[in-house]
Amino acid sequence: MNTSFLKKLDLHKKNEGTWTGQKSLKSDTYIESYSPVDGELIGSVSVTSKKDYEKVIKTAQKAFIEWREIPAPKRGEIVRQYGDELRKYKEPLGQLVSYEMGKSLQEGLGEVQEMIDICDFAVGLSRQLYGLTMHSERPYHRMYEQWHPLGIVGIISAFNFPVAVWSWNAMIAMVCGDVCVWKASEKAPLCAVACQNILHKVLKANKVSEGVSCIITGDYKVGEWMTQDKRVPLVSATGSTRMGKIVGAAVAERLGRSLLELGGNNAIIVTESADLNLVLTGALFGAVGTCGQRCTSTRRLIVHESIYNEVKTKLTKAYTQLKIGNPLDSKNHVGPLIDKMAVDAYLKALQAAGEQGANILVEGGVLKGKHYESGCYVKPCIVEAENSMPIVQHETFAPILYLLKYKGSVENAIAIQNDVPQGLSSAIMTTNLREAERFLSCAGSDCGIANVNIGTSGAEIGGAFGGEKETGGGRESGSDSWKAYMRRQTNTINYSTTLPLAQGIKFDL
């Protein structure tokens, strides 16, 4: 495997994954990163100690005092420069994402493009952090509200989007005047180191403290230090619902803020009038893209009984044409799962489905042989099931698609779609305007994302990203998501020579 991209990203066999100020902190303990593509050791990243964590936080606090005073458009200019650097490093960084995480090279490059896009978005946002003015009930008074940065934003990212989701948070937080401490996934730590290498060059060139963006690395214990730390007013965490409940409780206990992006159990509804060409494309990519390891992956396909058999036949045929293998080879559609723990979860889910009475329509299994030495390659599969089955109610991070049948009106399909604990992404395939509008109405999808005639995955950075119920309720990226990274302040100015009180209250003084 040609890994020349590692050198281009200034990555070494041993990488220091803790940054404070102008230097990295060396460690005696390292996380080894193995590629799920070929099982080879890529490199190692130092584990943050509690002592080094304290240095990181103190450095970030000091950097915040300086960073918040820089005008927002000037902060945006620095983010713009980072976007330009990402353009230069798009190819090697995309290769690293693909090699360390296992997604296809096209998806790896697409993830870096998302970083570039959010930089562009944040640059414009840096001139649009608008407040409001309102009329006071008291004469010669003016009222308005403005937004101020929070301080340190803690970011806990997941392995499946090892760089993009961090940037959704960090670029917005930075133009808002916050500084960031990033707890990267221990399953893809080199991606985080590479991003920091590039960003720190930009910060240094602008004579800005590198403490504006620090990373800490390690297992969940390192993340716990941050979630329990009152010096970190906001923690944005992406991961499983189980993890999110722990993070949310810890942050809430100290009355901090949390922004949670958790599990999804996303469905596409296919009505009688659907264009089946769109259905096949949307369902196939949604279910097998990133080997089913997106929080927006399509888990359930809810098909009207009148076209159920036709959809089943065409989809089954499409699955036989999938090519599974090295994701850096553009001829392959599906890469590996992240590790053998994910493979085990995949196998257990299939076993549970069989035990619960589901019909395995397209067989799964682990691939073996010359091109699958890592042991992380599995077959995407289709399972005919009922929505009430416990395994269908559960999110499995793997390429398992549950095929469900509905009868009658679109309301019945919507009820099936909503009848799961999660509420991230949803879609309907229909050429019927009434069905589409019903799906998007207040009585329709209960998810944070609802699409018509496109799949459940592939969210654009211009819209707020997030979901409801056990998905956590947070919003990242576009729209007015920036408000999560700032504190609101209401201001009243009296420009009269007296001090009238609200509601006409008077004191005889």
C-alpha cells in the first residue's frame, strides 16, 4: 500500500496528539492506529495524561482572552486561510480518511470538501452574527440584544466522520470567538493530528496562539475530564445514544451546555407513485455507503404493498452487483467496517434478526481471502422484517437494510417510520404532491431531517444538521446553528436625564 500521503501531511510513526500553545506534549503512552483496509499499522498517537490535559485547558483559556478580542471578520479571514490550505491538502487528507477509517476514496475526498465548504460558510457568517433591536416601553431608552462567545468549546468526534464533523463545530465556534479542545476518536486519531498540523501552520502564520485549537487523545476517560470540567461551557459530542446520555448527564449536572448528535434509525418511505429509479439509487447508497457507518445511513425501507415485490426484486439484483474491497480503489463500492468489534456487532445483529423471525433476503457474512486480510470486510445484506422487532428498533452501525411492508395510506407508513426511539433523518419517495406535503407537515416525519425524492444521507452544510428524540436534539453546521456556540445578552441604554422604572414604578426620594 502506497502511504506517501502520510509524509505530505507531516505524519510519522509516532505522533504527539496533545497540543498546548506552541508545542506538543510528549507522552509515554500511545494509541496504535491500524487500517481496516489492510490491517497494517499506520502510526501511533500519544495519549493525553491528566497533567497534560490541565496544560491544554489553561492554554486554551489564555488563548480565548486574546482570540475573543479579534474582530469576527478577522477571525473569519483566518478560517478562510485554513480553507485554502485544505484545498492544497485535499488529496492526501482524503486518502488518509479513506485509509484510516475505511470509507471509499470518493467519500474521503468528499469529507475534506465538506471541511472546505464549512470554512467558506463560516467566513460569510463572521460578518453576520446579528443581534436584534427592540422598542423599550420607557421613553429615551433603547433595547437590543447581542451575542458573545462562550469560551472553550469541547468537541468529541466519532470515527465515521473523523474530520468533517469536527470542522462543522470548530470553524463555526472559531468565528464566534470561541476556542476549541478536540477529543478525537481513538479509532481514527491520525486524521485529527493531520488537521491540527495544517491549522497550526495557519495560526502561526497569523501570529495567533495555537491554543485556539488544541487536541487531546485517548479513550473515554479523556473525554470524561472534559465533560465534567466547568471550564468548558459547551461540549459538542457525536456518537452513540448510550454515549450521549452519559455526556448529557455529566454536562447537565454542572449546568453546562451540550450539543448532542447521536444515533439514527433512518427510513425511506416508498409510496405507490414513487420513481423506482430514484428509490434504487437512494436506498442503495444510503444503506451501503461508508459500509453503513453513517448516522444518516438508511436502515429501513418502508414499501407500499402494491410495489413491494418489484422493489424487492430490483434491489436484490442491485446488491449482487456491489463490489467490495479496498476503498482507495475507485472500482469498489463498499469498503470495510472500522474494526473487528464492528464486525462482531454486525454478526450479532444478523443472528438476532433470524432469532426474532426475520427473513434474510440477501445473505451477509464476513469476507475472507487475499484482499480481505484485515478481517473487517462484510457483505451488505437485506432483511425482511417487522418494525416492531427489537433488532429493527436498534441502530446497528453496519450495512444491514431492513425491508418493511406497509398497507393503505401514507399516514400508515409515516406511523411506522416514526415508531422508533431515534429521530435523525428520513425520506419519502413519491410523485404525489399531497403525500410529500403530508410527510413534511407537523403530522409527518418526526425527524430533524426530512427529504423528498432523495435519500437519508448526504446532508448539505448550509442547513442545520441534527435530530430529535434519542438522536439528541442538537444542531450543527448551517442555518442559525451558530447560536449554540454563543451566549445571548440583552442590553438597555438610557439616554435621558432621568431614570424611569419599568411598569411606571416610582420611589419618593
